[in-house]
Amino acid sequence: MKKLNLYLCLVAGLLLLPVEAFAQNVQVGAEQNRGVTSAAAVATDSTGKLKAATIAGAGAGLTTGPTSSVSGDCVAFTGTAGQIADNGAACATTYTLPTATSSTLGGVKPDGTTIADSSGAISCATATSSQLGCVKPDGTTITIASGVISAASASQSNFVSTAQNITASTFTAITNMVTPTIPVNTTRRGVCYLFWGQTSGNAAITIGAALSASGATGTIGMFGSISNFSGATTLSGTSTATVVSSTPLAVGSLLYTSMITFTVTTGATNPVTLQLYGYTATSGDPFVVNVGSNCGLLP
């Protein structure tokens, strides 16, 4: 048996076999088919192209090509063991990844400035006043929940919704008389309006303030009711400082109005709030904080 070098090429869905003109039928021995255990006839047409045929062997037979095809179509397995056919669609020569948009999945590329690529790892520059880049919510003035960010209003205030009678003779937190959170490395001014009263006006009233975390400082002062101006009081960390302590100018169930102004500078670590406190010198003459009292930050 003659040895014949065969070169197979799959073109347009056909398995092509260049052969010499005189070789219309070639017996392929089992020893040259690498696993094909029996010889088979391989037929070509007048142009030398291999016709569809089955080469029997161990296991399923292998169809060498479809009986017909369209130029440029891809070859597909038919689902029947040992058969292939024209899949009816042209083969794509190249694939182009679309550019990603809000409605199309696709590719993006780093710009090399705000987003950089190093050894396959991307990173984002930190945004500054002159540099585009990434920022992160501080968790207080800007928060994030389920991928949605929101910002607290700069002039947000907290209001007293239920009157509070303070009978204690030591500093007691006045409910809701606390500012919105002030972020780190920030200086903010604000004002609290305190609407309050007493039963008889015989007992001295003390009003104080404290910051919620260390590292922050501030000043605070009060106008009205007890005195024209209490003077500036220094705030430092979480220690409660006395803003004013005095007996009211009048007695009885009057409504007093006091305006408390403050400036707070936070440190680099902790955001803070400012909380107002109060107490009375006589438990029988309570310090009454009325509805509508409020604390807020100025824009």
C-alpha cells in the first residue's frame, strides 16, 4: 500500500482534501488513522474536494463533511454522533466588544489619571479641589444605603416634641436638644432656642452643654431670660460645661425664651454633636423644657 500525505482543510463548511488527480479512491490503513480500526474509502469530487463520507472506526463514525454548504458558513455538530453540517450562519471573523453605556453591557478603559491600571489592578485617585477622583461618604452628612447616597440638610434641626420636667439636681440631658452631627475637620456655627419655665421661680436653674466625642472644641453663650448675655463658655471634649446658672427674673408659670449660640470645631477622628443639659436647685420647682425648643446648625 502506498503512503500518501493527506492535508485536511476545513473551508466554508467542507472538509477539503487536496489529492493527486489520479487518486479518486484512497484506502487508508488502520495503522495510519490513529485509532480507526478498519479501512474506509475516502471519495473526492472532480475538483479534488472531499465528499461527505463516514469513516468507520472504534466508536461512532465520523462524517468528514456536509453534503452541501454555503461559502463563509460555520460548521456545526448536528446532534447525531459522528455528523457535522453547515450551521446556516456566517462565521464571524472578529469580535468587537461594545462600549459600555447605561443600557449596554460592554467594556471600559482606565483614563490613566482618575483611574489607573497597574499590572492588571485598577485604582482610583483621591478627589481634591483640583483633581478628579473618588470620594467616600462620611456616614453622617453623607450616607449610603443599598448603593444610594443621601445628604443631610446643612440647616437641619432637632425639635422637642414632648415637654420635659427636670427635677434632678445634677446635669440631665434635655431630650432632642442636640445638634445634627458635625463631620470631622469642620467648624460649624449653630443656635438653640430654649422655651422653658418653672412652677414658682424660686429655684436656680443651671443650663450646660457638652460635645459627644473627644478631640473637638467650641464656645457657647446664651441670651435672654436669666441674663442679657451669659458670656462665652469654652467647650472641650465630653465634659459638660456650665453655660449659665441663675434664678429667673420673674416667678410663676411664665414662658421664658433663651437663645443659645455656639461654634464647634471638630478634630480629625470623630464627628460630634452638641447636647444641652439642665437641672434645678430644688426638685419641687422643676426646670420645664417646653415643646418647640430646638437646636440646629447654620448653613
